[in-house]
Amino acid sequence: MRNGRIGWLLTIGLSVVWLLTFASISGMAATLTDKMTDVKSNAAFEDKSTGAVLGSISDGGLSSYPKLGAVTANYADNGRITNQTTQISVTMTGTISLRLAKYEMSSVYYDIMKNPVNTYTGITLLTKTPASIGSGNSVTISSANRAQTLSVNLKDIKNSLPIYIGFRVFVDGQDSTHYVGKFNVQALAPQITGTLYSTDTVIKGTGTPGNTISSNVNGVTTTVGSDGNYTLNLGTALGSLSSVTVTEVDEVTGDKGTATAAVTLKKLNITSTKTAIDIYPGDLDNLNSDSAVVAWIVKQAGIVATNPDSATDTMTYAAKETGLASQLSSLAVGGSMTVNIYAKGSLGLQSDAKAITVTMRDGTLKLESLPSSMTFGTLTVPFKETLYQPTNSWNVIVNDTRKTGSRWYLRATATAMKSSTRALSGNLIYLNGGSKQVLTNASVTVGTGTKVAGTSSTNVTNAWSANKGILLDVQPSVQVDSYSGTVNWTLQDTP
């Protein structure tokens, strides 16, 4: 009894599974059935009873074509043949006659064909060749042959449409194909929604639920959802494509449609603080390549590029022009050239070009910085002649933008150190090792230098110390007071 009860329960379980499977099959059959239904009345079907050639004419052509009657098919979808259709019933009436009397047809049979590609006749889609309907110079379709059910293979319907209903004629061992009806592609209307950017890896849009969506980007496909929307994940950015075309295909009926949308090139933002900069002969020393020139212009013009979508994107800069170093070197004083600088991001984006005008200027030699004042602090009257250093730095800076190797000479004069009532018992001097020169109204050379490649500024007083530089020489006879004087500087390019 126990075993029997278990067996009864198992039987019920199996019955439930069988019923569910049966319901699924019944649901599919409600849409596509083996029943032969009309497929000629559909708007996508074209009746061509006047006849037309499909491929070459090996017999000189036909003078008469038959008329197309009823056309039915199994597994039709709303009056359309499908990729599941295996039989098409065709009715024709009338006569097939050769135009030239010297030819005769050895055989003629109904055919279902697709358009020839690099061939001379239509490509049959029949899986079985039907019997010939007659022979001779003219063949009248008999009542027994008017309606024929043809076995076909339409599994590749999406790549076969338009599909032709017609016949194949054999003359002198060669065949020619003709048609009297055509199953056309019914145009679908997919949509691409939103703006496409070059950085996008996804295309979104709408279509007919269940249909297949592909694009001209790559072989990736997707299916339109039940809500009529699709998302095509490309797996790669659209990049440099100017436009994208998506294709919607009904895998069952072979219907197709396309939609094309422009691709907007997403760019880096680029700004500059200057659009015109000057270059001097000395600047050319290290500008011996395009990359060096670009880096120099970027710095001088304050060029900055940013990615609007990523703050971590790394930028590199380049110029649309080449041979920049040579062009700059050949500029005469006052001459200029325009360099178009653009940025490239590590994430694949690029900016527009920023035009920067570069003008050659004559090299200059000038004092870039001088101390506004110097102090020696409060000093104790010495017991003997004593030298004192200033308590602050001199920082005399020479700026030289001339050619490398150019010489310069810095000279100084000084007035006597005085208070409101007396002169200092001592002088400002220039000390250089064992040489001591009193600064008077006669100029003393306190620094010399040579223009160095890649350097425009030199601090002349940087190496001044207790043994070198301008110092205060005080005698023991000095009287307590507050003294001051003036130092004058002169920068020259000659000894």
C-alpha cells in the first residue's frame, strides 16, 4: 500500500508537467499553423502578372506570361510568409511563349526564387523540383498544372527577400528565370533615441517587440523588449564614426528597417591665458623638437585642457603643424607664426585647436631685480678698521634673453655715506678676494656673466659673502651717528 501511494503521487506530478508542455505548444500554434492561408493580399506582396525577367534571358525573351492567381502558404504570419514556411501553393493560368520561333522550351516548371547575385538566373528556394508543365515554343498551363504546392526552405528569409514567384524555362540546355509575383520587404521603422556621442558604448531606441537590432559598428545584436525599447551594448566606443545606422529585423517575416543618427564628437575643453606670446633668441636654445616647442608654448600661453566628464583624465599636448623648431629659428625679429595647439586625453577625447601667435623679439639685457634698500644694522665703534656685511640680501638679478654666449657686465657707483651733520669715517667697497675697490662716482665692475642656454635670469649677488661683494669698511675714528648713501647700478654688454 505504501509503495502504491507513492506511485500514484508521482503519476499526478507527471501529468501536471505534460499539461504545461501541451499548453505552451498550443499557444505557439495559435500564431503560426500548418494551415495554408492567403499570402497574396498582404500589402507587401506585388502582383506582376505582366511578367518580368529575373536574371539573364537565354532564349531571346518571352512574348507572353501567365497570370498569377491564388497564393497561399503554411506557417504564415498575418498574411506574410515566414522563416517557418515550408510550402507555398501557387496558381497560374495562361500561356508561356518564346519570342523567337526558332527556339523551343525543353521544360518549364514553377519556381520560388531569390534575386541572383553574381549569377545569371534567379536562385531557387525549392527543396524539391516540380514536374515540368510542358515543352515547345509555347506552353499553355493545363488545368491539372495550374495549382501547385511547392516545397521551400525560407529559413534565411531575412537575407532572401524580396522572394519571387515565377517559373524556370530551359532552352537549348540553358535556363532563364521569370517572375509574376514578388514578396517584398515590409519596411520597419526603428528609432535611435537621444544624442549619440563619440564616447558612447551603448545605443538606445525603440522598435517592434521581439525583433533583432544590430548596427554598423560591430556584430553585436540585441532584441527589442516587450515594452518596445532596446539597448544595444556595443562593448566599444563609437569613436571617430560620424554616424551610426541600426537595423531592425523581424527574424520571422524577414522585414527590415534602418535608422541613422549622427555621432557628436565629444571634445576636451581647452583654454589659454594668452593667444599671443613673444619669443627671444635665447629661448631657442632648448627648443630643438616639436614636442619641446609645444611644451614651451603651453607654458607661456597658459594652455589648460580638461575633460568635462573626468577630472582624472591625463592630458598631452600636440600641434597641428610640424617642423616648429626650424620655423621659429628662421623667424626674423618682428616676424611671427601661428601654432595650433590641441590636447589629447588618456580616455580618448581630443580638444579643438587653440591658435597661439608667436612673435620673434630682439634679445634684451636688463636688470630684473634690485634691492630697494640695504642695511648694516647698529654697529659698535671698532678698535681697528673693520668690514661689515649687510644684514639683508642684495639679490641683484640680471635678465638676459639674447643669444647663448653673449657677455654682460654689471657695474656700480656709490655716494659717500653721510649723516645729517657729518661724513662716515669709512666707505662702501667692493671686495673680491684680495682685491678691494672703494665705490665712488667712478664705476666698479661688481659682476660679469655669459648667457647660458636655457637660462634667462642670473642672481649676481648669490655668491656674495664676507670675502666677496659690497661691504661697509669702517674706521675706528668713526663717530656715533646714522649714516646713509646711494648705490647706482649699470648693466652693459661691453667691457
